[in-house]
Amino acid sequence: DPDPDARSNVAVAFGPQYGPVTGPMVVELLRNAHRRGYDHVVIAGFNFDGPAQTEADNQSHPKVKIHLAHIRPDINPGMNGLLKESPQAGSGQLFTVFGQPRISVEGPRKKGEPDEGMFTVTMEGVDIYNPVEDSITSSGAGKVAAWFLDSDYDGRTFCITQAFFPDKSAWEKLQKALNGKDGPIDAERFEAFSGTTSLPFPAGKHKCVAVKVIDPRGNEVMAVEQLG
């Protein structure tokens, strides 16, 4: 920025009441924002599909920056009576800005090692920005309600190939409920389902993986990484 102390022109756009903000919507908003001389465009929506998040992650436009803001779902008139009351309800915080899920990719494993040529992904948590307190809360991986892996992401459609639920308290309750009724419980399998590291997988045709994380509030965010 040649003049970092100068004012920035910011455009704000709102997504649809029903359905997610899509990739083509983001591209069109970028074009309009650039034509009208905006420096930043804030896109607020109840949900964002994979391509929309990918566009925001890539920040492909050299002059216009994208920022995504999740709108609190209970203020949508179409959701009246359908959602459980949350601590946020009635508060002044209508929007939440998320960082990407923190993930790390390891691999390919070397020749002679177990699972030779395979990759693994570790989900480390999500950063959440609180605009009321102007603070960033780093949620650990154990606080994530669920996370999903697409081991061959094509950039358009997210297909779940592995699913994990790190909240171990829920699994412990299920294990107690099932214990003795359907034979012995495989503790190792339960541990895998509540894990934060994926099972080994080979690189797919697109050489790309995507991780979608559901936080304790029910919001979802996604991170995309190229393989090797």
C-alpha cells in the first residue's frame, strides 16, 4: 500500500437469506468492487460454499481484498423457532469473522516407512475473531465439534472421505450406552473417531486436500492445501 495511513474504501455485500454465498457471487462482487474503486469488500452471509471460501483464501485480485463475515443464524426470519437458544441470542454480536482452520499436512512418507507414499492431515483448531472485544480466541482441536476431510478436492465440490468428532465426552457416553449390548467395544476405533489426525491416504488426481471444520457454535470454515 503506497499510503498505509490513507482512508480505505470498503464495500459491504450481503448474501442470500436462503442458501450459501457461492464462488460466482464472490467473483462478481470483486469485479464490481474493482470497477467502483473499492479497496476491500466485506461479504456477510449465513453460509459460504467451498468455492466461495477458496476465492477468499486465494485473494486472487491484486487490488481488492476479500473478507468473509458469518451472520448469526438465529436472526434469519426463516429460522424462527428452528434453532436452540444460544448465549449469543439477543446480544449485540451479529457477525463473526473466522480465520481458517489451522491444519498441517505431512507426507509423502518415504520409501521403507509404514504407509509409504501416503499423506496425513492434522487439524489443530480454529481462530475466531470477537468484534465486540476486539480479540482473537484460539479454539483448540479438542473444542471442535466435528471436522471432515476431502482427500482429493477438485475446487468445487467437497466430498467427505474421512470424518472425525473430537469431543470425546460424547463418545464416552455412547460407549457406556453400547457396552455389553452389542459385544465388546473396540477402544481403538473410538479413539480414531475422536482423533485430530487423519488416517493415511494417497494423493488423488487433483493433488489437493480440503478440511472442513464445524466449531462449537455450529459454524463451518474450510482450509485447502496442495499436496507435495
